[in-house]
Amino acid sequence: MRLSNFGVLEEAINNIDNTIKLNIYKKMYRSRKFEEGVIESVECKQIKSAVYLSIGQESIAAAIIEALGNKHYVFTQHRCHSTFLSLGGNILKIRDELLGLPTGSSNGKGGSNCLQIHENGINMFGHHGFIGENLPQAVGACFGSNKPTLCFLGDGAIEEDYIYPSIGFAVTHKLPIIIICEDNDLSILTKTEDRRSWDVSEVMKSFGIPSVNMADDPWSIYEKISGLFANTDGPIFLNIKTCRIKWHAGIGADKMHEWDRFSIVKEELLSLGLGSQLTVIEEEVNKEMDIVWDKKTLQQLLKK
Amino acid sequence: MGQKNLATTIKEITRNHLENCNGLLLGQSISAVGWVNNTVPDCKGIVELPMTDVAGAGIAVGTAIVGRRPIFVIRFQDFLILNGSQLIFYAAKVKELHNQPAPIFIRAIGTEGIGPCHSGNLHNIFMHFPGFNVFAPITSKEYEQTWDAFMNDNKPMMCSEHRDTFTNCEEIEDILVEDAEITVCAISVTRLEAQQAVKTLHGENVKCSFVNIFKLKPFSLKEEIVDIIKSSKHILVVDTGHEISGAAQAIAYEIGKKINKFVHILGVEDKTKCICEPYQNRYPDSEKIITKINNIIKGDYTCQKE
Ligand SMILES: Cc1ncc(C[n+]2csc(CCOP(=O)(O)OP(=O)(O)O)c2C)c(N)n1
Ligand SMILES: [Mg+2]
């Protein structure tokens, strides 16, 4: 059974400044609200192409990018809305990309699973549909530039054959790359127990890579990643157990998820007495989303 | 001293790129057995990729994304089936899709005479997919042009090489004869064979033209060559790869479209290449080209195996 407190550091929430906690919450809330707008736009057929929603998984990118900033090379997986937004990608460009408009992040040519950012010092490279293909590319980019690199991929992608030799290369060349497995226990709709008997973290140990296996508690992720980074000069691996609330592609839901980290985080922050700060954040984000998803604006944009 | 051979030219271009231009050369077993037929210098910037080709290609593409203009060495073109995913579905796409180029120079080496293993010639596959330049240089000058085209552009370059041409020291000129009985357009190493065939036929008083095709994609023909081809009774395109859906077929179509005429092709038969005679199914040699030409002239178009 997967548990929401698996591997969680109980004290992490108390060790982190409130400002950082609120920043993480804001990233999560913004991603959630943005995707609620996506869902509405799919329902009213303004977004016509497939969408790969992050809903349920937002805490991972939020915590990691809060901890590391946005100066890394970032290679995302297909499910990348929350990574795009947490990194500080232009929200109108992601919206327009999903709408298929020339003002999108790839001029409307890529869509939900191919988002990219190359501006304001941020470098997020678009995924191209072969799950896990981004890991060898990330390793190559890291090797070629010697720039710290982040690579996100799923628990299905990590089963591809090109993953492990790429990790071996990163180990051999001591590359500063952080590999994050967003482990939602699903490859499309097939659970891990129906796919394999082995554990990714164990494989990573055999490579000698510092690795972490835990649930998507953002405070623990934040604390772990800050600590690990200070102590190694090669690749790092994080397997983060999380829950995808919506379908693999599209806006439906099977209600299979064991927890919703967003609700847990909100409860935690409320119980710490941060309610009024949350309200401020929510109001600010809601206002932003009213503008981003304003129906009339969308109609005009799509008419052009 | 004669002219330097193709292998030396490749080696010199590579050395300059690695030593002076922050370039990289990546591949598997680069230093093994003669440094890829003596085409790779022993210098900095050489990166071993000891792994599945799919991952190796991805790493090479990653270095291209960050501007290292890597040379990616594929010792045998058959491996392109594995390497292909990263090259075709990422490197060749990202410029058009994201305006983020991944300029990678793919040295894909064809070979012959080693039977069923590693003897495929697959440049046609890369002509099929959008985003590549595909050149098949077999002379030093052509290789320099291929390299310059790569350095002056952001597209991945599929450089289809052939082992049987590495010792070549000559530049190869077209032989343009008006009102020829046949014009032979040849690709890669078959150019050496076609040139030989045309010379032999000239000795037998058969009027033939010979056209070198080294830029496969984008493909174009100079006006003077179009005129020669137009004045020719028959046209034949010869390639190292399989005839079916191969480069010869694609180029025959392009030529045919230009001059509104049927164009014949000759390549490798639709069979596996095997190790011993008579099953080797090698790229067309001059003898086979001559037989094909004679049959075309006789009006017997169908014969595959004379
Ligand atoms: C190379 C390749 N094989 C198969 C697929 C089909 N496919 C698309 S998504 C997916 C599962 C991905 O699961 P995971 O990596 O865990 O990411 P998630 O969707 O769960 O976030 C598969 C098998 C693919 N896109 N690429
Ligand atoms: Mg998954």
C-alpha cells in the first residue's frame, strides 16, 4: 500500500521558513488553478488537443524549484504544466500553446506535452513523446555544458532501456544532474505491481548514486534536496511517490488516487496559523486566473 | 605527394573542430581497431559512449542542444535503426517546432561484403523524415562542402559515408554527353562503379552520360544537367541501398518529375545480404550496372537479376 507519509521527514515542515512554505504553496495553488482553467476550456472545446494534467503532482516541481531556483537546464517529461509554471514560465504562453495559438510557447506547434521555456534565463526543453528520451538528452546537455541540470520523468519512463546507461554515463563523468522520478504508480493505467518486481531506488544504489525514495511531501523534498546537493559532486536521484488525480491524457478521473497532496499541504499550513496568508495568495492567484481564462478574451483570441 | 585521401580529410576536419572549435566527437569504441578506419584523430574532445545506441544518440543530441556541434560516429549504418529515434524524433524536429536547434553531424558509415550483419545502407530513411540535410560525400572536396554546409546551418547533417571510399584521392567529375543513349546518376560508392561502367561503355561506342549525386536532401540538379538528362534517351539512378523505397527510387521520382520521363533504378535487391556467393546482394558494381544498362537499351526493363 502506498502511503502519503512514506519516507517523510516529520520535522521538515518546522525547519522551513514560513516564506518558503508560502512560496511552495503559491506554486502549487497556481498550478492547480491554472489546470482548473484548462479543464473548463477543454469542456467548452476551446482547447482541442490532448492535455496531460499535473493535478495531484504539483508539490514536486514546486518544492524542487523553490529549493534550487530556475537557473538549471530543465528537461521535463510529457506531464509538465506544473514544472513550466513553477519555473516561472509565462502563463499566457502556456495557455496559448494549449489553445494552439501562434503566441504559444512553441507558437502553438507543440502542445501540452511539448512545452518549452527559453527566456529570462530559464531553459526548459520540450519533450517529444518518447517517454524517458529526455534523460539521455539531459545527460548530454549537462556533459556538454557542465551546467547543473534537472530531469523529470515518470515511473513508466524509467523502465525504458536508455535510462540506465545514461545514468551510468552521468555517474562515470560525475555530472551535476538531478533525476526526479514523478512516481504516480501508473504507466497510463497500468500499476507498477503489474509491470515489474524491482525497485528503481535499489538500482540507483547499485550505481552508487545518493538516492531518496519518499512521498511527495514538499517540505521533505525541499529539505532533502538542499541537504543532498551540498554533499555530492555527481548525479542525485529522487523517487517521489505521488498521485495523478486525472486521466493519463484528458480531463476525466478514475478516482484511484490514494491522497491529494494539495489538500494535505493546505491543512498543514492552516493548522500552523497561516490561514490569512493563504487567503492573500489565493485571492491574488484567482485574480490572475480570471484574466488568463477570461471567456471573452479567449473567444477573441480564437477568432483571430 | 599525391592528393590526400578522404580518410585524411575527415581526420583533419575533425581535429580542427575538436582542438580549435570546442567541438566534440562521440561514438562507441572510437579508439578501437584503427580509429574508425583512420578517420578520427587522437586528440581532446573524444567521448566514448559505451552503451545502447539509443542512449548514446540521446547524449550526443544533448551536447548538440547546448551548442557543442558534436560529430556523432556510427560505425555501421545498421545501427541507425537504434540511433534513429533520438535523431529523427528529437534532433531533426526541435528547430522547426521550438526554434531550438540541435545541430549534430552524423557520420553514418556504410560498408559492404560482411554479409548479414552491419552492411545496410540507410540514408534513404533520413531523406524521408523532415529536418535533416542528407549528403553522401565520397571525395575530399565534397566532404569539405558537407562540413561547411553543416557549420553554416543549424540542421542535423546526415553524412552518409562509405568505407570503400576512404582511400579515394580523386575528385569525380560528371561526364556530360548530349543525346546520350543513357544517363547514369549514381549515389555514394556506386559512383565509382558507375563511372567505370560508363567509361567501359564509351569504349564500346555507347553514348552515356554520368552524373554524380552527392546532396541527397535537399536535392537539386543544375540546369545544364537537366538539359543533358532531357536529351538522353534513358536515365538510370544507382544507389547502395535497397531499391524498394530507397534513395534511388526517391531521386528517380524527382528527376522524372522534372523531365516528365520514366527513370530506371538499380540498387540492392529486396533480400537479406548474406555472407557467401551467390547470396551477397552487394551494392551494384560496374558489371551489374553495365548489364542493367544493356537491358534498358534493349527494352528489357523488368530483369532484376541478369
Ligand atoms: C518510447 C515510448 N513508449 C511508449 C509510449 C507510450 N506511453 C505514453 S505515456 C506512457 C506511460 C508514461 O508513464 P510515466 O512515465 O509513469 O508518466 P506519467 O504519465 O505517469 O506521468 C506510455 C507507455 C511512449 N510515449 N514512448
Ligand atoms: Mg507514471
